Amino acid sequence: IVFGDWSSDVCSSDLQIKAFGFPDVIDPRTEDANARTAALTGERGFDVVLEVSGSQPGLIFATQACAIRGTIVPVGFPGKRPEFDILQCIFKELTLVGSRVYSFEHFTRAVRMLEDMVKSGMADPSRIISNVYPVAESQQALQKMVDGRNLGKILIKM
């Protein structure tokens, strides 16, 4: 399930998100996100919510969409210090887990896990690549990312 703040034109349709392998998309522009969450989870909420947009509405919705005693993993980087609904965390006894690579060993373990997932057909990383730029256009690629105009990962081809 993918949800977040799609207030920009970066994500023009849920077909783009589904192309990355996510079967369900909750788009708050076109539907009641809380009602859809309730319908998909039998009114429970999601056990784990990965908030990858880094947006204010995405962070607030993460606390609403998370089940009682669920876990929120904020992954997206907000452009400024965000507000967060700490009361939902308290009332629902939510767990908040930070995300970063702790050491080179952790990184290599994560890469091996991803390799295993690719070999088993469980993951296809190529589906999250939105753009490939030659090195000569790397400045434009970085600007596109900084401006938030890309959906997925940008690769620089050497």
C-alpha cells in the first residue's frame, strides 16, 4: 500500500506507483484516505507504516493509518522541521523507528538481502528507477530531485 501527500504533479496517477510493484494506492487527492485505510485493514489500521514522502500531511496521516501498537518508520526527509501528532503515538502506543545505515556491515547485509530478494523474484529494483541521466546532465538530475519533480530514483550513467 502506498499513500502520502500527492499535492504536486510528481505523481500524476496511481498507475505510476503501481508500476513500482505496489498493488494498492491510497490517493488522498481522489478519495477519503482514512476510509480506504479502514476498508483495507478491517478498521484496524496498518501494523507498519513507512512514511517516505517526508511531507507534513504524510507524517500526520501515518499516525492516523497506523494500528494500535503499530510501528511508524519515517524514511522521507522533510524540507523543514515537521509537526508530528505525538498524541496519536501516546494514545495508540505506537513505536517510532528511525531509519539510517549504521555501519558498513549493516549496509552490506542490506545489499545481500536485496540481492536475495531480486534472485527470488520478490523484488525488482529496476521498477523504482524513474530517470537515467548521463554524467554531463548530472546537475539537471540533482536539481530535479531537489525540486521534488521525480518519482522514484534517479541514476547517473557513467
